[in-house]
Amino acid sequence: MTRVGVVGATGRMGRTICAAVAADPDLELVAAINRLAGEQICGVTVATDLQALVDTGAEVVIDFTVADAARVTVPWLGEHGIHAVVGTTGLDESDLLTFRSAFTTSNAFVASNFAISAVLMMRFAELAAPYFETAEIIELHHDGKADAPSGTAVQTAKRMAAASPDWAADPTKHEVFAGARGGVGPGGIHIHAVRLRGIQAHQEVVLGTVGQSLTIRQDSYDNSSYMPGILLAVKKVGSVPGLTIGLDAYMDL
């Protein structure tokens, strides 16, 4: 049985993760970390000090916090030989380089999206890219999401651009409102970020060529959609050396 700790345990996502870990017969929730201590979550007392992860013998730690916090926590886990599963958004390439150098005796996994349907959506868009000359990405998230566009949208555009370098130029000559055409991402693919109350996380990739179009859409309706992917990562991270990026690496896609 794998001993698991959760950093960011008292947020909505953190509570869902704790419950999922506690309910899995192959995992044991042994530590929960947050800024305010003392609360009980799934039979574990919340602590503020990362040392609690060492004291409880956590083998894998899940971090769903904010980028500034993860930049401290994740290298610390590597220095202490603890495997890390990171779903925090807003991390950049320099952060990944730091993580890569920090994990020499343990392993790390970082993903922008843990929904298996989202991973498949990105893969399908990558496969379709060479057969179309135009494409745009529309990502829709709840109004509590601070960054735009989402990491999933950026990663989707990167993969599509790598799969096909030839995309038609934007025909727009004049924008009535600045930014109406969205942001220009990798390969010149436009990305539109929508922030609304009442929704969770959704993305459409719309591809077009002469006489036809293809729409690939993925929907996450609540945080439970991420749990199968998170649990998969927790169980796999110990067996894959170094830093791994993206859940598809664990799904043999």
C-alpha cells in the first residue's frame, strides 16, 4: 500500500483528492498540508509544516496549490526523496528545469490536466492536425481560474503545431474590439479563453478545411473528473524515473 500526502488539502480540489485517496484500497492517506492546521480530513489532521510529510512516511505527495507555493514544495519533495504528482497550473519551462534537477532519488509527474477525456482530446487534435489548414481552440473555465489561456489549451496548440507546421494565415483585417480574435498561440493557432460562473472546465478544438470541419470537445463537470487520472499518476510515478510531463505518458498513447 502506497502512503500518500496531499498539499493544498483543504481547498475544494484538495478535499476531493483526499477522499479519492482514502477510498482507494491500494493507497493510504497519511498526511494533509495546508496553511491552517488542526482540521480533520478523512481521519488525518491537517498540518502546516512540510516536515509532516517526512514524519508520516509519505511516499508520494500530490500538489494542487498555486505556482508560487509549488515552486517551494516540489523541489523540497525531491530533496527529501519523495515522489511528487503535480497538478498546479501556471508553471513555466524554468520551473520544469528546476524540478528535473531536484528529483535524483525520487520521481516527479506534472500535468496540466488529469481528466482522461482531456488527454484523449489533445491526442485526437494532434492526430487530426495534419489534415486541416485552419484550427482554433476555445477553452471555457469557471470564473475562479486566474490564468488564461489554460495550460491544457496551450499544450493542445503546441502539440498541434508540432504535428503540422503549415497553418493558413488569419484573414482578419480589422478587429472591432481588440482581442476579438483571441490570443495567437503556437503555430499561429488562435486560442480563446472564456470565464463564466456555473461551469467547470471545457475545451473545443475546431479544425477546418475545404468543405468540412471537425470539432473535438471535452467536458469536465466537476472535480471528480480528475480523480481517475490523479490516482493513476500516484500509482505510476514511483516506477518511471525522473520528471514526466503529461498523463498520456502513463497511458501508452
